[in-house]
Amino acid sequence: MTIHDSRAVTISFINRVYAWMCGGLLLTALGAYAVIASTELQKVVLKTPGVFLILILLTFGLVVGLSWGINKMNSTVAAVAFVVYSLLNGLTLSVLFYAYTKESLSLAFLVTAGTFGVMSLYGFITGKDLTAMGNLCLMGLFGIIIASVVNIFLRSSGMMWIISYLGVLIFMGLTAYDTQKIKEMSVAMDSGGNSEHAKKYAILGALTLYLDFINLFILFLRIFGGRRN
């Protein structure tokens, strides 16, 4: 494969990854909006005991299944799982749309989009190996998850703010690291990147960046958000 062909495969694969990611975000937004726009759905999703917990468990199961079982799936199954996950995640995130003002949601989205774009571009163009930073961010992620669980019982506003700001830094680093990993993944793709392998791993890459974006959005919303009265 020539340098020109290799570059074309990389661009094709990256475009597919971002197309899936943006599609997933759109489905999530539509799912959340559907709940907010419908009092009937609000009653089912947000006010019926047990339903919200079931949705969380389903989304968790799907993301784990996609992440760990991608090699056992064909591209169609992976695509359907990603679409269903994105929609279900929108239903769970509707609680944020219900709690925060439209202005807060818009501000958090714009800040997230800008931050994500800058860090993803950095991860794509940098010649520096980001593996060490990525591993550090992964360790930090486990740390803030543990701290968040502890804070459920402590209910410390100070700890919440520390977790939020550290979380932003961690997911900024992960966005750059994950983008670089996806770029490197494209090297293993066939010419044109249209194999079954390429299709599946484009969805896996999209899921990874989707999770970085969603977590950044939630953290920025917590920092900048104004709740409804």
C-alpha cells in the first residue's frame, strides 16, 4: 500500500468513526427530547419505580457487550447495538434535560463540542505518543469513580466540585488519547477500509469517542449548569 493509499484509508476510517459518533449523539439527543416533550414518557421513564434503573442496567450491558464482544459480532449486530444503546442512553440522560435549563444545556453542549474538537484534533495531529498520558487518565478515571461512589454517602459539595474539574481534565486527556488510538487502528485496515473488520472497529471507535463526549458534557453541565426552579 502506497503512502497515498494509506492516508486515504486513514481518512476514510476516521470519517466513518466520526459519522457513527455524531449519529449516536443525535439519537441520544432525540431520545432525551422525546421524554421531555411527552408527559406520558416522563411518567414511564422518570416516575415509574424501577424503569430508570432497568434502563441504566440495559445501557451498561450494551456498552460492555460492544466493548468486550465486538470480535464475536458481525458489523450489522454491532451497528444495531450501538443504535439501541444511543437511544436508551438518551432516555436515561433525559433526567438532565428535565433538571437543567435550556440555556445551561446549550452552554454545556457548546463548551463540550469546542473542548472535544480541540483535544481530538490534537490527538490526531500530534506526533507525540500519548500512551503514558492515556494510562494516567485511565487510573484517574477509576479514582474519580471511587470518589463519586464515596461522595454519594458523604454528600460533600467540595468533593463534588473537585471530582467535576478533575473529570474534565481526565476526559480531555482521554479524548486525545482515544483519537490517537483510533488513528493508529486505521493502519491495520484494508485498502478502502470496507472490510467487516473495519466496519466493526469503526463502530467501536465511535463508541469510545461518544463516551468521552457524553462524559465531558455531563461534567460541564454540572459545572456551568443552572437548574430549573
